[in-house]
Amino acid sequence: MAEPSRAGGLQVRRSRSWPILWVLVVVALVGVGAWFATHPQPLETSDEALAATTPVAVPVYLGVFTPPRDWDRDLHISSVETQSAGDAAVTIETLVCHGGAVHVTSAPDAFCTDLDAASGGELGAGDSLVVQVTGQTPGTATIDRVRLSYRDGLQWATQEVGRPAVVTVLSR
């Protein structure tokens, strides 16, 4: 006698854990990518302060950061922040000196081919970050390191860079 045939036959059931595993892999890759994008190599800092003296209303230019010669980064600066403390009222502008470097001077044109605002600018090899300080009142101002918000390729960050400065503003 022949056996009746079964309608179901052999069935293969898919495990429900595969979609969960794929979601975990995707979440892990997104996490690693986000960490990479927000953790570029730190910028150089120093605690050694630059010192300068200038009369009231005469700007002084201080080179707070010059990349090393073998620097292969190109920072696209979105914003800069500088803060000062002390008894002298000062205005501070952060600039990029293209094609040169400044230590302390009142005439940066002798050292830079171009001097542009840092915010919205670029800092690459052969450039330097300069702080222009103009005193409104006599006294001493301590300028903190510059905080740069920037993009470097696929990475972006906000980091301190360079060194602080101490500016003595003399009365006229």
C-alpha cells in the first residue's frame, strides 16, 4: 500500500537573529565612523607664553602657532575664540599669515605674503596663526590659547592650539 504524501515536506526556517546581528554591525560601524570623524589628531599647544609690549592703539601681532615643516594637514577654520584677562582693555583678532611666520611684530606685512581673517579661512603648511592685539587702555592683558573649530578632511573638531601671550599696553 502506498503512503499518503505530505503537503508540507521539508522546510527550512530562517533564524530571527540575523536581522538583529546586521543592525548591531551597522550601529557599530556608524559609531566607529562618528568617533573617527570627531577625533582628529590633537593640535600642538604650549604653556610657554609670548611676551609683547605696545603703546595704546598700536596693534601688535603675535605668532601663536606655526605648524612644523612636515605638516600635511589643511585646516578649514569655521570659527575662532580668544579670551583675555587682565587690567588692560584689548581687542583681539585672530589671523592666518600665509606664506610666512611671525613671532612678535608691529609690521606683519614684512613676514606674510597675505594676512587674512582666521574665521572662514584655511591654515596649511607654510602658514601660521597670528593674534592681533590692540590695547585701548594701559595695563597688562593675558591672552589665552586660541580655540579653533575646524574641519580637516573628513574630520572636524574644536581644539585649543598654540600658546598663550602676555601683552603690556603702555600709555602714550
